[in-house]
Amino acid sequence: ERINGRLAATELTHLSDASAKNRELAGEISVLMGYVAARVRLQINSQSEELQQQIREHQQNLIALAIFIVIFALVAGVYFDMTVVRRILRMQRAVDRLPVNINDFERHGKDEIAKLSQTVVSFIERIQLQEEKMFNVNQELSYLAEHDSLTGVANRRHFHAAAKRLLRQSQLPVCIALCDIDHFKDVNDQRGHAVGDVA
């Protein structure tokens, strides 16, 4: 209506006043918007710094956790090595050593390694007992194979083994003496085998 020229002078004054007031308000709004923008920028910067600080703290916590895990793994490895691996290796060396000495085994304690060690010692004791029995039986069989069961005198097999051993070891000449009882069969026939055995 102003452009068309239809406004009265009072309305033009009023419009001019309203326009000036609007410019003034627009300036205030612009200043206020600048303040708001500055405040928002400050808040964003503050929050950004807080986030960066939290990120740094989380990174430090992660590094500390990683160091703790590495140290824990090392301590656990050393503990496992000392409490399990070394004890088992000690047991293995004790079994590999000949002759096996049961005093080399760790048998004290209530953990699984001590129980395993006790079980191994029990088996070794049984094996050693059986070996001793077998050795005694072999000695007895060897004696019976080379001696007469009636008189206990060495037989021909023993003679051959002893002769070979003596000939191998001796640097000097070797001689053999034989004794014979004449008509010994008559003693057995006339007096009986019991008298012949005594003779």
C-alpha cells in the first residue's frame, strides 16, 4: 500500500517507526545470535576437550590394562613353570636315570603333581621288586642249570663256561685234574644209591 501510495501520513510515520524498530530488533537479534553462536562454539570446544581428555584416559587405561595382562601372563607363566613344568621335568629325569632312585621323586604335598609322583614311585617300587624277584629266580635257574641238584657239584655246562672264562683271562698255561673212583657202580649196586650218593 505504501508503494501504491495509498497510506496516510500517520500510517507512514507508524510504518517508518516500525521499520526502525525492526532494524533495531534485527541488530539486537544479530548480536544475540553472535553471543549464542560464541557460547555454542565454547560449549562445543569444551565438550571436544572433555571427549579428548576421556579418550586419553581410556587410552591410558587400555595401556595400563595391557601392561597388567602382560605382567600377569609372565607371572602366571613363571608360576606354572615352577609349580608344574619343572616338577614334571624333574620326575622325568628321575625316571630316565639308571638305576632309578625313588628318593629323587618329590612325594610331599596334596596337589596333582605330588599324587602323580607318588603313583610313579609306587609303580617303580613294584617294578624294582619284580626285577629283584626275577633276578633271584634267574640266579637260581642259572645255578640249577650249571650244578647237580643232588650233590651241588658243578656240571659240564658250568665247566665249559668256567673254562672259557679262565682261558680268556689267564696269561699262564692251564691244567685240569680229574679224579675217578674205580668200580663206583659196584658201590651203588651192592650198598644202594643212598650210600653211593654219600660216597
